[in-house]
Amino acid sequence: MGKDGMKLAVALAAENAPPDAFVVWRGFEQSIPKAAHLGYHGVELALKAADEVDPDKLHAWLEAANLKVSAITTGQVFAGLGLHFTHPDPGGRERTFNVFRNLIALAKDFGGIVNVGRARGFVAEGQSRRETERLFVDMARRLCDAAGPVGVEIVIEPVNRYEINFINTLDEAAAVLAKVRRDNIGLMPDTFHMNIEEAEMGAALARHGRAVRYVHLADSNRLAPGQGHVDFDDVFDGLRQGGFDGWACIEILPRPDPDTAARQAAETVLPMIERYNRG
Ligand code: LER
Ligand code: MN
């Protein structure tokens, strides 16, 4: 266990983020103090471009609340901009690289981790799985090589089959990461997706523990942990066996309303994290 142990963040997006940005709260200035008040240690920023935040203002809001940024996530780069690693068109891949390069530059000062969810791309009509994988490995290497010198890590999030047809499980993610062959790339399990895709969640986390750098926590129905049927004791046991001591982040639907969802999640998960960190 690292000296700080596991910490808990909550996912935020900009005020004008579309409904398909999967976050608890919108609006950074208003949400950061609310997260601190509920006992979260940090906030995750769901962005589609680095210029959605003003770094000086963000620093000031975080400092006032004594919070950190846990990571930058990029679902909206895919959902909002239609950009992804395996774009059949080289221009689309170049635009993807540029957006990610700017997010990496932002992550240097905020969190040090950039996630790749659906922006990893997919097997498109007329494209072979082999070609998709080749394009993915190529882009992942380029981004790792841009991120390494500024101390940023890239994390790949397996996403369930109903959202994407490429990298659905931790085993699949680990297999492609072995082909990327870079030190600053790791795995980002999301318990919502794992509940759909993994045979045994705890066992999968234990099996891939050394590569797990960041975790998304949501229940089976994508509500706050405790509101569905995921066995979080099994999840935390698996993380413990893997020696995980990074950030976990609450990424859930804002239901019945954002404040209630954030409170339910904090009340359930913060005591689990305290127990986890006591060993
Ligand atoms: C993003 O972190 C995520 O979990 C995905 O479901 C978004 O498509
Ligand atoms: Mn997620």
C-alpha cells in the first residue's frame, strides 16, 4: 500500500456538457466546493478539449477546497467530436492526436492521468480487427511518447459491448497494452462495465492488479454504489490483492438528482476506502 492509500474522486464536466457526458455534477466552480463538503478527496474532469478549463481559475478553486484533480477523462472527445484512435481517415487520427496532446499538457499540472474510453476506437464497417488494433497500438504509442516526458500516464478503460466493439474486458485491454509496450500506460477498470463483461470481478482485478492505475466505481445500474447488485466487498478484495493504491472515482448517473447521487456514493464508499486503507 502506498503512503497515501486509495483516494476518492467524483466526476465533473463543464456547465454546458451534453447529457451523454457521464458525470455527477456539471460546472467546475460550483461543484468543487460541494465535492469537498461531502468528503471527496478530488475531482475528475470530463473534457472534450483542454480549453474547457482556465488553469489559473481551476487552481484557485481546487486550492480553496483543498482538492486535487484525480484524472482527465475523454468520453466527450468520442461522443461530442467523433474522434478516436482508429479513425480510418488519417486526418481524423491527426485531429485525435492533437486533442489528446493538449489534454496531456493540461494533465501535467492536473492529475497526471489521461483516460482513453470509447476514444480508443472501434472495428468500423469494412475495417478488420487486426487493422483496428494496429491503428490503436500506433496512436497509443505516440501518445505515451508525448506523455512520458511530462510525467503523464495514459489509462485504457474497458467499456461494455453495448457501447463499443473493441476492448471490452480487462484481459483484452491487457493483451493490447502488452503490444503497446510502454511503461506509462495502464488499465482503468470501471465496475459498471465489468459487471456486464467479467466472469468474476474481484478475480479480474486481482489478476491485473499490477497494471491497474485508476478505477471508476458505479453500481450495476450505474447508480451510486449500494443502489444495485455489484458486490463491492469482492471489488475491494480484488483491488487489495492487486496492491492498488491510486484514485477511485465515482462515475454514476446523476439520479435521482446530482446532489443526492453524490451524497449516496460518498456515504457508501468513503467508509469502504477507510477500511481498505487501514489494511
Ligand atoms: C466512461 O468512463 C465510461 O465509463 C463509458 O461508459 C462512457 O461511454
Ligand atoms: Mn467509466
